[in-house]
Amino acid sequence: MILDLHNHSIRSDDGKARVENYCQWIRRRGLALDGFVLSEHRQFDGESDYRPLEDEFGLLILKASEVETDYGHVLVFGVNEDLLAALDFARVDLPLADVLRETERCGALAVPCHPGRPNVGLFAHYAARGPLPGVTLVETLNGGSRGGENELAGREAERYGYRGVGGSDAHIVSHIGRCATRFEAPIRSAEGLVAALRAGRYEAIACPSTSPS
Amino acid sequence: MPVDVAELKRSWTGFEFDRVEFPVTAEELAAFARAVGESAPWFVDPGHPEFRAVPNFTTKYHGRRMWPPDFPRLSKHSVGFDAGKRVEVHAPIRAGDVLTARSQIHDIYEKTGRSGSMVFIVHRMEFSNQRGELAAVVDWRFLQQPDPD
């Protein structure tokens, strides 16, 4: 099963894509995606109901968040009410140590994204402050990365023994499916996604081009 | 210099700081439409029975003030830049209308990116016509990068 783990809709301040248009694009272009995750900036979208789109297009649509921490941007999967009460998602300076601790306590999972990026990538902060305990996986393939950022992410992830996932970081329709994550087992929910990421049976992939599984 | 964005937002959002009237002429409606590449007769031909403004027409207008008096500058070295406009169209704008534009700071928020910390100031202009009907809302995002600590 292939999921694109990092995308933004118009609910993000810089997102230009409607979720329906992502679905249409995936089907019309025949992208090899079985679903995608919406990770809106500094918020969790607890309101939108995408089940009709899931049924219409035969895609899994999950919701997550991209928060901003003192070690850069971090995807949070498995967001629930406990976690929303514990962390102020709107802040731009959340301590990553707090995010790691609270996500673990609440049954969610924190994954630093585009870690090879200046300023907002984990490894830029490692260079200055050293590694942080508790990080287990990072986004090694990001569709919005510029030259060398993904390569640096992969290299440093290997150095620290982190597993890697892939996501497009799409803000416009045509960018979805640039990077994704291939899972061994099917995933049906946000909780299932967290379990699968913890289990470790997946790989980051770039530009999947075959038919959906 | 660290910026307290929450305090900025509390202090500066939600009040009108400028109001300007703009009479709308057929000539400027047609000229703006042609300038943005429109060719449909209801946008470029003043003689057309449905002649009206293109949806983004109100982005041409500026008030007398960009910011409220004494609004703080967040950087000593940069004035920032336009980070894009979002237009909501509520009613057709036609030749002969007189639009009243009211300005306020609608939102202030921050984010981080490749280039560091960014503060977005959303200047909202609400345009109503001579009948008091809301015609359009334009949100202009302006980006300022605070000086590093």
C-alpha cells in the first residue's frame, strides 16, 4: 500500500489545493497512490469530513499535522484530543522534546520532516545543538526539497539509525505523488498508520509510477 | 529583536483605520480587464448588457494608509514584501458604482521557513457599494522578517 504522507490543502495558509482536486489529479494521472495524508500547518483539522471523497475516488484520506518546533518542522500522525490538549499546535517554537514526549504519551507519532532543510530541518539544528533522544524516524524523501536536501537527510538518517518515510509536501495539486511511503500491510486509519510506522515495515519512495495496489 | 506576535495581534487587529471612496467608471473596468488578459465582452465591452468588473478588479485599489498610525516596523533592515492577495467576490461591481473601502488589520501570524522566522500581516479591505451591499473582500498578506536575536 502506497501513501503520500505529507500534503497541504487550502486549510493551510499557503495551501492552494482543494482535497477534491488532489483526488481528481491522482485518478486522472493514474498515480500509484492508495491514499494520502493531509498535514496542515500549525493546526489539526478536526472538522472536515472526507469520507464522501474516499468513497467516490477509492482513496484513503487521513489527517495529521505539521507543527513547528525548536528543531524544525515535524509531522504528527495520530493526532487525538489528548494531544491537542497537551500541545499548542499554533506555536512556532514548540520544544521538540515536549512534542516527542507528548506524542508518545498520547499514542501519536512525531516525524521530523524535510530534515535536510536549512532552518526548519532537524539536522540543521543537530549541527548546532547535537542529536535529540526520542527521534526514531524522519522524512528522508520530501517532494519540496531543493538540491541536496534529501541527500543530506538520507545520509544523516543513516548515521543516526533513523528509519525514513516519504511525502510530497504538496501545496498545489500537481505536486501530490512526488514522494510517498510504501507499506507492507494495508492501513485503514490514522491509528493504523501510527502502528505501521512504529512497526517499521515500509520504505520511502520517490515518484511512484505504477498502478495502485 | 524577538516579536510578540500574540500581543501584536491583540493590539492591532479588528479596528478600522482607513476609509476611502472609489467611483467606478466603465473605462477603468474595461482597461483593467484587458490588462489582465480578459476578452469576454461582459468584461471589456461597456456596451454589453452584463458589463461588470473582473473578479480581481478591487485589487487595483489602495487606501490612504498601508498600516494604522504608529504600527510597529518589525525589522530595521527590511520593509518586507507583498505575499499575495486573496479576493472574495460578493456582488457584481458595475460602472457608476461608488465603492467604499474600509481597511483593518485582519490577522497577524508567524511561521518559520528556509529563510527563518516570518510574520504575516493580513491587511483586509472590505468594499461595499452605494447601496451598502458588500461587493468584495480583499486580504493582502504582507510578509515581514523580524531581525534575528
